[in-house]
Amino acid sequence: AKQWYQRRVRESNKTQLKKTPGGKLVYHYATKKTQVSKCGDCKLALRGIPACRPVKLASLSKRVKTVNRAYGGSKCGRCVRSRIIRAFLIEEQKIVAKVLKAQASKK
């Protein structure tokens, strides 16, 4: 049983009057346009994730909404790669600083 409710006439509720074969005028409610999911860092569209309304996304399974990678479904592959490289280089920099400090204390 479908629950009916009063729809307000707003910008978000696009309607169209249609005439049925029986001659009645009825409202057809247009669905809102979907937005594609975007990367949190670079704001580019995420590939592999369907563009659909939030209610539809909730009903989809997890494997459809993500990609099999760290940050899959929220960050693009390029941004994840740059994050990993950045973290690695920072760790390397810390090691180099420690070695230089040890060499300076020996002298």
C-alpha cells in the first residue's frame, strides 16, 4: 500500500500535467537529476560508482557503492597514490633527519 502525502509546489518538486487516455488530467512528478559521486580531494567524478539519488544508494549493496581499494568510493586512485607517496616521503625525511643528527653528535 502506497502512502500518499501532500506535495508542496516548490522548485524541488517539478510537475507536469498529463492527460490520461480516459480524459483525466493528472500530475506527473519528475525525479530529480542525479549527481555523480566526487573525489573528496580533487573533486573529480569517481569512476565505478553509480550516479543515483541517496535513497537509491541506500538500497544498493556495498560492493556497488565502493571500489576495492583504500579510500575506495570517497577518493580517486590518483589522490590515494599521492597520499601514500607523501606519507612515505615524510617517513623517509624523518629517518634522514635522525641519521644526520646521529652523525653530528658523533663528531
